[in-house]
Amino acid sequence: MSVLIKNVTKMYGDARALDNVSVEIADGEFIAILGPSGCGKTTLLRTISGFVRPTGGTVEVDGRLFSSDKVQVPVEQRGLGMVFQSFALWPHMTVRQNIEFPLKSRRNQALPPQQRRQAVEAAMASTGLKKLQDRLPGELSGGQRQRVALARAIVEKPALLLMDEPLSALDAELKISMRKEIQDIHKLTGASIVYVTHDQSEALAMADRIIIMKEGRIEQVGTPEEIYYRPKTLFAATFVSKCNLVRGRWEGDCFWADAAAGQNQPFARGPVESCFREAGVCPVRPEEFTMTRIGMGLEGRVVNRQWGGREIHYKVECGTELFTVYAGLFDNYAEGDRVVLQRREAAREIAI
Amino acid sequence: MSKQRLKQNIGYLAGGAVALFFFLVPLCRLALMSLTTDQGFGLDNYAALLAESRTLRAIGNTVIIAVASTLIAVVLGSLLAFLVAYTDLAHKKWIEILTLAPFVIPSYIITLSWSTLLSARGSLNQFLDSAFGFKVNIYSLGGIILVLGICNAPVVYLNVLPFLRKIPRDLEWAARVCGRSLWQTVRCIDLTQAAPAVASGGMLAFLAAIDNFSVPAFLGIPAGIPVLSTYIYENVIGFGPSAFRSAAALSVLLSAIALTGTALQGLLVKKSSGMESIREDFSVRVPLGRARLPVQWITLGFLALVNIFPLITTITSSFFPACGTRTLANFTLENYRFVFTNRGIRQAFLNSALLAAATCLICILVGTALACRKVRRRCPASRLVEQSASLTYAIPGIVLALAMIFHWTMVPGVYGTIWILLIAYVTRYLVLQIKSSTNAMLALDVSLEEAAALFGSGRIRMWRQIILPLTIRSILSGTFLIFMQSLTELTLSSMLAAAGTKTIGLSIFSLQQGGDYQRAAAVSAAVIGAVALGYGLSALLPLLAGLKKRARKPRQAAPLAAAPAQAL
């Protein structure tokens, strides 16, 4: 199911929760809406689901107008599946009754009982809930509840599946393992998925495309690789790939860093988005730095070191700037060591 | 045994002895009295009672009235709770105040006002008679049911309202996504979820109806409609000690019904638990659209008609003499002159005020100390006192009054004086204070006290600077409830008061029974004024004390809203 969101604005009093948002979601696409809390991502999701009526703009699904300032198709007539952050399982119904619930609605009146039972069985089988079907939600673990919520959302085989931070109520271990289940469900159903999250690793891991939002506006839309390697805004750079913004000035494709003043070669080269050029900064991801004791680059001092097993995270103070560096286990420095930071491509270029 | 252990054990014993003497022994005496026969012990009293048709009628009436008035209360209370919790009606504050009016105003005043409104020669009945050819007789089974239903609706309302607000909105949204319309969602999600709260509120209303003395006393006694509580009263007042045994047997029967109800209610509360930690959600869930304005004004109009109009009629009637037409020429302050100059009435006001103040003082000291020992030291003696005190609150007031007579006539110098009333009030209401102080202490994290001790605070300083500032609001909410209830109390004093120790409630009751409706109305008006003043002050005090920030909007009705939770 394709979704077309055109110039959608939502005002709460004077506050702009959504500010002229336009995006197109293709049939079968897994799209993640990513942003910090209060960025409008949940409002956008609720606009698609029909709980929020836009102040301006339109939402069309498969060419049918769902929302505008005049038209508002009721939620129950939109035929969506949805997974909630709190799971929203009805505590007085068993697992089976919860999953069966969507099939007993008016829009499924024509469904023969045989098919209804098959659909429930299929949804329970694909989420591994068969043995738990007579339990109440209160008797389930967090992961099991999550599976019931997923099964309930897919039992009608909706062409559009909305997920509102579905993993944020789970513990770290379970979060990772549930990602695979959600990916499997996407492959199995072929539905378009709109997935809201504030966790960039979830978005990067699962989505075909990511929408980055900030203060009610879309910052960037792109594939995980595009967003990660070629952020188009300062916010996208710092929020997703945790870029350090090295201060300095651009001359053509050469970047001269303030903290490396007086050196005779530029700190970085290469094409860069105009916003970085205008702001006078160069985005450098933490793993993009190389750290040496001597050489050309940003001279600084290690002020914090956190050992992480696979890598070591450093904070390096260069003049008034503080950079985050992820280095391999063999680049072992102590707090207080004087170091020089270079950008990896730059380092390679020099080596060549 | 170490010295400390010895001290502790003596403390437990003393606590246990107090619980026994003040709370349990009176009830045992009552039970024993019901089993006493001329030959020794036996069930003769019960057999004699049950053979009497009037007793069976009283039991039957009690059940009919309790069930029917509970139905009215449940429908009215739940509907209002739904409107206030979920819809987009304006003036919700006024709807709430009007809804809660019968909870705040003593039920005998409400009864008096309905009987004034629907008096046989009143203008409403005159109108009905001339227009439709019939009159409404309020002195009837139906009248008692109607007034009790109205009086108990707030109990259901207060029980259901927070529960409705606590149902997570996600559950509704999930149902909407699954293809249910707004009203289908309300029905199969919200109302199903709220069912235990409605049932538990209904059970409270049922218990209140069984316990209630004033409504059947005002309306039933003149019409010869006995219920258990008034039947006990009539037996004791009419026949004196000779009727004690049968009255005791009746009391045991009535208590059995009440305690069964209390136990059921406890089960229902357990079933609906698990929602305590969820925050109330005040957002609009059911927009009424075009129906909003009609529904709003119908609701307000209905509430004004049912809960306020009779009161206004009564207050108006107090400005006119008993006979004659109500024209401006007849306007008189004579009834008020009587209220403020009659020695008996003045004495009654003084008695009630003193009793209420003394009851509060004792309850706040004893109740908070008990709560403290229970929460912090898990002291079994204070738990025993609490359980005994909840027993004396759960049984109907008229039964407790009878038990008080049996018990305290054994102690010289108590029965017949004001002390018996004070003791009865404390016995009755102490559990309210224990509950609210317990809640206050539970809400206070023990680490706060530990931190204060760690940083070198002594006990007194810790109480003054840490514990009291953080708990006083919650502690006082119980005290306030006790003050209001004991100020306007009627059931206990109707049995226990003597010539010089009449209370306000009893004065109104006597005036009404003597047919002196206008003067009863004037005293009632004064009581309503005092009650309104009390609630007004309780709403203003936090403002004056600069505690406004903590007393946010939904909490302003704290003394009220805390009531049903504390009731049992």
C-alpha cells in the first residue's frame, strides 16, 4: 500500500507539531521515522492512522484521500494494523481473543468462520504463540506480549502496518532479537511498514528508508547508507552517525581545521553538503578518526577513556573542542596522553 | 528476655488490650446479649423475632430499599462519572460540585428538603394534582428509595471516575485500529474494564443504604415503613431495656448483611487493583459533537433539579411561617430568631462542634501514631487496632450505638454524659484517620527519614522538618472527613444522646418528628452554611499556605476524592 503525505501541518494551539511534512511511502516499503522525543514522529504516525486530524495538507493511501482539513476517514475504516509502545493488549481477553478481535469487527463481517480460524492460527504460528493462546496478557513476559501485539496487528493481513516504538518497552537483549522477528514479518506479509523510533540503530538495522525528523520538520529522507555516510544536515549528522563537528573553514573542497592551525595541508578534502560549508564545520564520525601520538592533524589530550571489549571510546580535548573517538583495542592510550587526530580518508590519501 | 524485648511485648499487650476493650468487647457484648435468654443462652431471641411479621417486613424492606436505591445510585453515578471523565462537556467543575453535593450535605437534610418539596400541601404536589390528578407521596417505599439513591450516587461516582480515567488510551486506540467505532470501543473496552469498579462502587452504595438511618427514619417512621435500622431504634427508644435482647438479635442480623457486603466489596477491590500506579488521564476521549450542548445543559439542569432545587425550596420555606401563603408580606426571620436564641439549639451546635473537634484531635494523634507504628515497625498491635476499628466502621451505625450502650453502661459515669458520644465517635471514625495517615506514611519514602537521620536530625526535628511537611495534607484529608461527619452525625447520637447532650442532627430530627418543618429547615440552612464554609476553607487553605503548586487542579477535591478509598 502506498502512502502519500502532502504538506501536512498540525498545530496544537501555537505549537507546530508537524510543519509542512511531505513524503511518499512506496508499496511494501519498510520506512522508519527517526527523531528525538518531541520531534513530531508520533504525531505523524497518528496522522496516518487517523487519530490526529491534520490542520493542513493531505494524507492519501493508494490514491484514496484519508485525511485533509475537511475529510477525515475514521480510524476503524482505514484497515490498518498497528503495534503500540505499551503493546495495548486488553487485559481481560486471552491471547487468542486479543488476536481474534480485529477479525470480529464490522469490516470483517463477511469472513467465514473457517477462514477466521485459519487466520488466527496462522498469525499465532508465525509469532510462536500457539502454546500460550489461553493465557491472559498479565501472565506473559514482555517479549511474549510483544509477539501478541504483533500477531494482532498482522492477523487481518493489512497492507499497511504502523509501529509506534514497539521495542522501547523491552530490555536490551530482547530488543535485538525482536528486530529479526519484525524483519521476518515484513518479508512474510509484504506490507508497507511505518516504524517510529528514537533509536537510530533500530532504524539503520531494519528500514529500507529512514525519515529523520526534528521539531516537526523532515530533516532528511534516505536509505540507511545515505543517512549514515552522507548526512544532509548538521542534525542528521550528529543524531544518526554521532558525527563530531570539527570547526574550521572550507576553501573549495579543502577543509582547514581551527584546531590544526598552521599546518600546511588541509585536515579534510572532498565534496560536502552546503550546510556544513556554511556552518564552517567538517563532520567526522567517531570511527573515522585515527589516533596517533605524533603527526599532522588535530592535536589534543585524552580526557576520558571507556573500554568496551570490541573497541575503546575516547574523549579527546583539542583546544576548546571535545571530540568522541572510537578506536581499536590496539590503539591503547591512557587519560592524559597527548594525541593527534586525523580523518581516516585523509590518512589514506596521505598514505597513497 | 532482654529489657527492650520486654518493653516491646508490654507495648503489644497494651495495644491489644486497648483494641479489645474499646472496639471488640462492645461488639461481643452485643452478640452475647442477642443470645441471652431467661434460661441462659440460646437462639430464642432470633426465633421470636423471625416469627414476628413486622420483623420479616423490616428485613424485606431493608433488602428492597438497599437493592433498588443501589441501582439508582449505580446508574446515576456511573453515567455522571463517564460524562465527566471522557466527554468534552464544559463546566465539568460545576457538574462535579453538583454531583457531590449530596455527599457533602448530611442525608437527613436532603431528606428533609425532599419532604418539603413534595409535601402533601406543597405547590409541586398541588400542581401535579390539578394538572394530572395525582400526588407524589414521599413518605413511601419509593420515596425512601429515591432519596437514598440520590444520596449514594456520589459514592459510585467517586469510585468509578478515577478508574475510568486510568484506563490507558492505548487500549482504546488498539480497538479503533482493529475496526471498532468510538462507541463500540467505549462499550467493549472501557465499560468492560471499568465493570469491577462499578460493581465495587455499587457495593459501597448498598452498604451505605443498609447503614443509613436518617432517610428511613425521616420518611419511614411517620409512614410506618420499618427497615432494620429504624426498627432497632424504635425498639430501644420505645421499650427501653426490655427490648435490648431482641434489638441485639436484629443488630446481629443487620451486621451479618453488612459484613458480607464488606467482604464482597474487598474482593471486588482486589480484582480491580493493579491500576493504582497508573496516572489519571484527563484528555477528552469521547467528543460529543453536536450533542455536546444539549447533553451539557440537560446534565446541569438535572443535577440542579435533583440536588439543589429541593434544598433551595427548604431554605426558602424557612423564611415563612408554617401556615399561610408565601407572599412577601409573610416573609419572616422568626424561625432564624428561634435557631439563634433557643437554648437547646445553641447547646446542640456547641455540643456538635466540641464533639467534632475533640474527635478529630484524638483521632489525629492516635490514628497517626498507629499508622506510623504499623508502616515503619510493622507492629502487630497497631494492625490489630486497625482491624478492630475497621470492624466498628463496617457495621451499621445503629448497631454500634447499641453495642456502645451495652458496653459503657458497665463503666460508671460514661453513659448519659457527653463522653459516651465522644467515645462512640472515636470508635466509629478512627479507622478513617488510620487509613489516611497510613497512605501518607506509605507515600513517604523511608530513605527520606534515613537521610535525615544520617545527616544528624533528632526525632523531633525530623518530624517537624521532614515528615510533617510532606504528609500533612494527606493526613489532614482524613481528619477533615472525620470533622465533617461527626459535626453532622445523627445515627449514633439518636441512640446515645441525653437531655443536655443533643447534637445538631438530633435537633433537626426532633423538630422534623414534631412536625416543626420550618424550624427544622432553618437549622438545616445553618448547617448547610457551616458545611459550605468548611469545604470552602478546605479548598482555600492550601492556597493560603502557599501549597498551591502541590495542590493541582485534580487534587483540589482531595478531601472528597480520598473518601471512598478510605471508607473501607
